[in-house]
Amino acid sequence: MAERLGALLVKAELITQQQLEEALKAQDTVGGRLGSSLVRMGFISAERLAGFLSEQFHVPAVELSAATLDESVIGLIPPEVAQRYEVVPVKRVGRLLTVAMGNPTDLFALEDIKFLTGLEVQPVVATETAIQEILNKHYGVGKDLAPVREEEGGGEDIEVLEAGEMAEREEEDLSELIALGQETPVVKLVNFLITDGVRSGASDIHIEPYEKVMRVRFRIDGVLHEVMSPPHRLRAPLTSRVKIMSNLDIAERRVPQDGRIRVRVDEKLIDLRVSVIPTLYGEKIVMRILDKSGLMLDMTELGFEEAALKNFLKAIESPYGIVLVTGPTGSGKTTTLYSALSRLNSPDKHILTVEDPIEYNLRGINQVQVNEDIGLTFASVLRSFLRQAPNIIMVGEIRDAETAEIAIRAALTGHLVLSTIHTNDAPSTVNRLIDMGIDSFLVAASLNLIQAQRLVRRICSNCKEEIVVEPKLLEDIGLKPQEHLGIKLYKGRGCGECGNKGYRGRIGLYEVMPISPTIKSMILERKSTAAIAQEAREEGMIGLREDALRKLTAGITTVEEVLRETAAF
């Protein structure tokens, strides 16, 4: 839509090509819509832009500042939907609901509102500034931000130390924090973001300051979506509130800080891992949502192909050796390891883990949190573990040669070791360990299996529809002509259940490489990664792209997801 709108404005000579390019660059930097960038940069007035959209798409324009809005009509659209699509219900006549929008061509928004309200929807055009003012005034948290907007620094002097202390209690309820800060709009804003993030199924909440705007994004199914743009003057009080809740130093703004928050949302106990880093225009906050109720520990539900799962289970059920899981951040490595530990956990086994941080508490397993400030490193904890006679050890991540060497030697002395490492695929992990300084004979002798993995989004089952894809594209991504003849491919149209994204949930892609006697010999001979990969494929290993194509042809995911998460082999 952005490129189409820009081209139309240039064609109508309302902006120049150079202005369009500058606005697109600004949009990439601070986010938001193209129209907002053009207005903010002074290239076109908000009123002229709304008038142009009205003429172009034959949709009436409305002056929201002069409109009288009925609260009963406002209540027809939930706050999160109004904020997501930047829409305002203006009036209702019978079964016809008139909705003000900055983008009257957003069919997903119109269909979602129609589904939610059960009414016919008629769009009208309004300026994005006017829409945002109405959203802030009438919807949820925005309504409560008015006192803060009216007084500079209104949130700076909030006394919330008692709330910060309460947030450390295990049984803290988010509703108590809201009640405690009824006169503090910033407290309600942070509580709203956490609650909405949990209910939306987000894994992360990103709060990002820029020169003149703020942006809040949720990562849902691995993809970031912008959900809100709070007033910029709330930057300092909002950051302070999060720091208080996570027991961080409010005065320190020059160095990164990490903390935790525990709250209860909808009767679920939620841990949030908080990271604060200094940026050019203030401190950026990321809150990682750790919801144990959503942790999938059944390995048969993770997405393994039958042969791959059989090989992985055989490796983790060995009495000794090392199993490595590799992949980028957010690829599900921790879930895989926790699933393995859950399967292995029994009263007759002694299991120890060293993690940074501990993401989920697992009953019957002894978990240790790394604390480098006091010398509690992966390597030092591992050494101590060996004096405790464990059967199984999990190392959260192999980051350096010292940790790798201790883990491998533990595997050679009768312990099963599970860990993660950062490499692109399973075969390249072998030479990564050797490059870290581990002798090839130790690598060959200790490894049971290496597994690489990624996560792709599942097509929403509620709005799944068949599509036609050019055969050339299918061949380009790795399907042979005889493989794609007659297959059916799908995508999600977008509906209320998936938030109009077309996807709902994720599934794993797995590249499982058992260390066979032949591969052990190749490791000893320092063979190349390509040679090891070729041998593994000949022995039956399925690559990440191949696993993705199987899930594509099974109607689980889309071509876009295959291209986004895997490289051609």
C-alpha cells in the first residue's frame, strides 16, 4: 500500500519523487505509515492527503474534530482492534456502521470489523492525526493518558516503589498493580501492554524511542507487529516504570541492564525477562514473555519427521555423549532441550542444568543460574557439577572453548550432555568446535548427534484457502517438477482468529545429523563441512529446506515462510 500510495501522490504532483524516497527512508527508521511520514516531514498537509485519498478511492472524507461521537458506538470496536488498524467508529444507522480510517483500502481491517460487530461497514477518510487523537481520548489506556499529555513530565514523579516491591512477590496479581496506581496513567499503560502482549500470544514486547516518536511492537509467531505509538513525552516515565517493576537502577541510563518481572494475567503466572539498552534517543526496552502454560514438552508435537525424531530420541536416551542443538535466537532450541529433559526426567536420574537465564522451572530438575559478576560462569558451574555425580547435564549455551572442552570431557566420562551452539546448520557445527580449539579426536569421540532447527508459521486453519503458485517458483525453491505436479498449496486469508495475519502458531523445521562411524572418521580426518554434509545426506539426513518443503506440500506453511527461514541446499 505504501509504495502504491507514494506512486499515486507523485503522479498527481502532490509530492516529488525525492520527497517520496526521503519519506520511505524515514518510515524504515521510525516505523508507522507512509502518510504519517509525509505529513510529519511537511511534504503534504494532513488535510490535503485525506482529501486526495477521498477523491482517489471515492470514499467520503470526515472532519473528526467536528464530529460528535457516541460512546455506545465507540464501544462497538474493541480498543486493541481500533489501535491495531487505526480506525474510529463514527456513527451507526441500523445495521450500517461508519468507520473513519486513514487507509480506506485496508480490506483486512474492514472484514475484521464486520466480523466482530456483525454489521455492514462503510469506510470514510480522516487524517491520521485526528484518528490518533480520538483513539487516545476514547480508548482504554489512551483515555487515561490525557493528564500526562497535559503536563510536561507528568509521569516523572510517580511514587511506585511500593508497586515495585510487590512485583517481586511470587503471587502478585496484575490487577493489584492497576488498583495501586489508579492515578498513574503510565502504570496503566505498562500493565495494558503486558496484558495485551500475553493475550495476543506475543513472545516479546519491544518499546522503542526515536527522535520524535515512540513505537511499541509485539513479536507474534516470530514476526514483529506494531501495535501502538504512545506520546513521545511518556518515554522517560514509561522507562522508569518498567525499571521499577524489574528492580533495575532508574538513575543508570548509560549501560545495559537486565531484570525480571513476575505478574499474574488471566490466572496465569507470567515471568517477563527485561532487557534495557541505551540508544541514541533513549533506552530501548524488550520484555520477553515466559508463559510456562504455553511450553510444549511433548516431542511428538514439535514437528519432527518420524525418522528424525527416532534418531533424536536414540541420541538423548544414550547413557553418555553430547547432543548439540543449533540455530539462531528464537528458533526453539530451549523448547527442544526442555522437551528432551522432560522426557528423560524420572526419580532414578540426577539431572542438573546451568542456564543464562533460567527460562522455565522444571520440577525434579536442579537448575543453576549463571552470574558472571560473582564468577558463576558456565565453565565454573560445569566443573562443580562433575563433583555432584549427575546422570544428565544441560548447558544452556556453549559460548567459548573452555565451556566446550569441559562439556565434551564430561560426555566422555559417562555423562549425557545436552547443549546449544550458534551455527547455521548441523554439519558446520563440527568444524565450529574444532575452530574453537577442541581436538578433532575429542569431538569425534564425544558427539552423539547434532540438530539444527528453525521455526515457521502455521497457516491459520480458520481462514486457510488454496492458492495457485507458478511452477517456476516451486522449482526455484527446490521442488522437482514431478514433486509439485498435482499438489495443493495454501495460505491464510486473514480473519479475526489470527488477527488478520493468515498465520496462527508455529512448527519446527529440523535437520538431524546422527554421528555415524563414517562421520566420526571424517571428523578425525578433518574433512570439510561440505563433505560431512554430503555423507550425512547419503545416510538419510533431511536438510532444513527439505523439511520445510515437506511442510509446504502438506499444507502446513507457505512459500514465503520457506524462503524466510531456510536457505537453498
